[in-house]
Amino acid sequence: MPAMTENTMENKPTIKESLKKNLKQTLNEKKIIEENLLIEKKIVANRYNLIGNGLVLETEEQQMKFVESLIAETQYLSAQGYSSQAINEGLFDLIGSLFKGSFTSVPAVVGEYIAQWLLKTLGLPQDSYMAGVIIALVGNLNISDYDKFFTDCRFASNKIADSLIEGYIVKLQNEKSMNQGAGGFVLSALRNAVVDYFVEDKNGLIEKLEEKIGDFICPKLSAMAGKMGDVTKAVKDKVVA
């Protein structure tokens, strides 16, 4: 191995110089990422705004179509590689502008439409106990999870399964009529045994129900995935303008 000469040592960058170079490179990369994110946000916002142009939400059919448009557009943007941050900001900017609500109140406003779409898709009666569970699920869904709920059917089916099982457990625990009459003790013991079983094996039940729900709802979501894929040149020009 050749000995290190004085000239070699002079040409070798110092630790300070190396740190400055790495810092400059890191800052440049961060700047590029931030610039790209700004571009993403503009494109995403313009695409979502197209959904709001001339939007009317007076009938149930119009409301269901609005939800399906949101899902289809979110799936398209996710498939194209746009970041969750850009998608969620664009999604809630649109909803906030339509319903004149604050960022924190948006889920409560649009959640009813999403819940009604889910009830219709799952075939649950709107006046049933489980319908209330689904409505609560959507209302309590974290804002940052909306893009995953619209694009990842397994994530959505897991959330639905968890909520339905938890709701059923609570319903059994609070059921009063089962304790009435001569057979109240037996019915109460039976109810408690079922509740204990559900609680002990809740994760296993969630997995089983998730699979069943996923097999049903995944095709429903997938059917909308390509709706926003084909965009005419006129729309593309408007989006990037």
C-alpha cells in the first residue's frame, strides 16, 4: 500500500469540509423534495376541484355518486404515486370548500355520505343497530387514514370488521331484555359466555370477518379504480393549468 504523501493529505478534504458538503447535499435534496411536494399538491388540488365543479348533492343518488367520485379519484392518484399528504390535503380542501367547514369538522360533514355509501354497499338497513356502528366508524376515522380507507380494501375491511364485532359485543353487554322473565339467569349466563368468547378471540374473529368482508367489498372498490384513469386532453390541460 503506497504511503500517504504530504500532497495527498493536502488534497484530502477535512472533516469540516466533508460535513459542509454533506449538509449542502442534504439541503438540496430536501429542497427538491419540498418543491416536488408543492407541485404534487397543486396537481392533486386541481384534480379534486374538477369533482366539485357544478356539484349538486340534493338527492341520494347524487350523494352516492359524489362519494364514488372521491373514491375513484383517490384510487387513481394513489396508483399514480402521489403522496398521502398531497392526497389528503387536496381531498379535505375540496370537502371543506364545498361544505364550508373547518378542517376538523370535515369528517363529521361528509362522513354521513360515506357511511350511507357503505351501508348501501354492505346491504345493511339504515335503521339497524349495525348501521349506527358503521356511521360511528366513519365519524371516528382518523383524517390521515381517509386515503387508505378509500384505496386499501383490506385496511377498510379490517376497520369495518373490528367495528362490527366491537359493536356487537357492546350490544350484548347492554342487552336488558335477555335478563327478563324466568329464564333471565340462563339467558344472562349465555350472553356473558358469548361476550367472553368474543373478547378472548376477538383478533381471530376480526381476521375471519375481515376476509369475508374483503372478499365482498374489494371488488366493489376495484370496480371504481379505473374510472378516473382515462382523462381527455381538455381535462388534462385544465388540471395542470
